[in-house]
Amino acid sequence: MQITQDDIEKALTIWGNGKISISKAFEEGGIDAARKVASDNIDSYYGYNLGPVLFKPTMASGEQTFRPTKAGAMAYFCGHSKDYPLDNGFAIMGWRAFESITSATFIQGDIAMWMGWIKLTNKDGSITTVDKSFGYKKDEAGKLRIVLHHSSLPYQP
């Protein structure tokens, strides 16, 4: 069940493409379509089935800074949640392209961590860059799952 660098690269691409698919679903079918795609994405590659995911979204604050549950991740990605009224829906912002730039990777058996930059381009060509860390674990079926997701805006001195 050893994780490889190739496994991590594939996982990063799947994550980025997931945000693009949620954006397109929102544009084509509204919030219900976006929620369906987001739910399927979360179930497919996050580790909420293994326990709490250590998820700190880029633009979350206060008591809702951390999102250890699927409901918290759904609200962050899609917005439109009465339980998370400050969430605007990070994944419904018109994303069209994704790029990951690796700073470093740590792999030990069925656990791996990745840190670097994620660049998302929206339909208007604007690029958003975030500092990102992912922690991965292979589940019993050998599928790579995100168990840690930390994101922040780059420091501006």
C-alpha cells in the first residue's frame, strides 16, 4: 500500500479537476447540481469515511475556521448554507484551469504529505494562488484519501 509520487500527482490533478467540475455544474445547473457534484467529489477523494478530516479552508474564520465534517466541506465549496453563512462557495467561482507547484513531498508507507502552491484560473482569466498542504492516507481498498487539507493566502509583507 506504498504511496508513490505519481499517486500524489494524480490526486492533486483529481482535486483540481473536481473544483472545475463543481464550477461548471453550478453554471449549468445551479446550486443543486453543484452540491451533487461536490458531494460526489468529497466522497471520492476525501477521507471523511476514515474519520474527521483536518480541513482548514483558505477563507474560513472564527468558530468555523476548521471543517472536520463533510457538511463543513460542502458549505465551503458550494456556499448557500444557513449553517455557514459566511461561506461564498470557493468551488463555484468559475474555475477553468488548475496547476500545482510542489515545494516538498513526504512519503512513508501509506501516509504522505504534500506542500506547495495551487493556482486556479477562472473563466475571466484571473488566477488565484493559495499556499496548500495536503495529507494523504490510503484506505483499505488502496484508494488515496485526503485526511489533511490546509489552505491559506500567500503572506503579503
